[in-house]
Amino acid sequence: MKYFITSERLGFSKWENGYFLLAKRLWGDIEVTKLIDARGVLDDSQIKEKLEIEISNEQKFGVQYYPIFLLEGNDFVGCCGLRPYDLEREIYEIGFHLIPKYWRRGLAFEAAKRIITFAFDEKQADKIFAGHNPKNTASKKLLTKLQFSYIGDEFFKPTGLYHPSYILEKNKGD
């Protein structure tokens, strides 16, 4: 497996068309999608669409929610990365989706810390935006641990809900 960045336990790759089965393992799991997409279980065409969006984001903006793997064994863990949020003000959005068997192992924190460093050092982000489903207390706890500051609730079209939203300013997460 080829990684363009790594952390202590994780390697970050880039989505490609040949990664559909990995995308299906992630976004085809209702435990992953129930809090990020009101459609619930995604069918193959919806998963392919999500994969195409990530590939397109990389081509257009140089970022995506990168597929992540354990360095030891190359097991697929999920994804973590950036999306454009407000590029005129150099703000990216961070996101992470992990396969349930990798929850509660500190991997989302580790992946997010590495992506934060990447955003500020390599993408020259000024701020990073994040949001989470109001029912996702684990994401709230993680964003607080990462030192994001709550800024209010923002409507998130894929869930049809107002999500608690946060900002991390450059050098605050150091």
C-alpha cells in the first residue's frame, strides 16, 4: 500500500476508482452512515457517488476524506481528511468515518491530529471547521479533545438536521 502521509499507527492513501469495495465496507455500513446521511443504508450507486465526490475533491481542491489503513497489516480503518468549506478564507472542513470495529481505539483522534497538521502546514489552512450530528456524543467529545471551539449550530443537508459546529484556529491545536 502506498501512503502519502502517516501517523504512528496509520497510513493515509487517496481514493481511486478501484477502491469501491473499501468504500462499500465503510459507507455501506448503517452504523457508519446513520448519523451522517438521512438515507440510512446506502446502495451501491450512492456509495459510488460518495467515492466519486472524494476523487473529484482531490482533483479540484487537492483534498479528500482520505482512506486510512493500519500500518501494521494494512487493514482498512475508514477515512479521515478535508473538504473545502470556505476556501476564500482558507477554511477546510475535517471529517472522519471509521468502520465500527475500529471505534474506541484512539484511531479517530490520531487520524484527526495528523490531518490537522497536514491542513495547517501543507494546505496553509487558516482555520478548520467541523460539525457532528447532535446525537453523536463521541464526535463531540473528540472535537473537544482536539481543542475545537463551538461556534453554533449549522444546517447539514445530508441529515436534514442542525449540527453543532466548531472551528479550530491555526496554532490552537498545538
